[in-house]
Amino acid sequence: MITKKITVYSTPTCHYCTMAKNYFTKMGVSYEDKNVGIDRVAAQEMIIKSGQMGVPVIDIGGKIIVGFQPGVFEKLINE
């Protein structure tokens, strides 16, 4: 059972954000989606965590991944 908290910082128009969310859904992994396009607090949180202004930024158990990197997602989920 996956117990790590996963947060996806995204925007609705970001293709890679959609790919990341679809990946987690297909894997049966729960995640919280934060739309940084409309949520300024989430946008600031994302920038503080990652140093990035682009999306997607994914937080898996406190480890930050920038971009769609399914191999990295799988490794972090399973460790």
C-alpha cells in the first residue's frame, strides 16, 4: 500500500501535468492536485519547494521532481 503523500502542482493547460496525473491514476496512486494557475498560495509553495516557476512539479513524500519523469516517480513511490 502506498503511504507517501503525493502532490502535483499543475495547470489545466499543461500537457505534461496531465500526463503525470494520468500516470498516477493509471497506477492507482492517490495524489493531491494543486492548480497553481488559480491558487497563489499553492504557486508560492511550489516555488519555495522547487525553485521552479514551471509545471509540473511533483512532491512525492517530500522529494521534488520537476517534469514528467515516470521512472523517477515509480522509484520514489516504491522505495
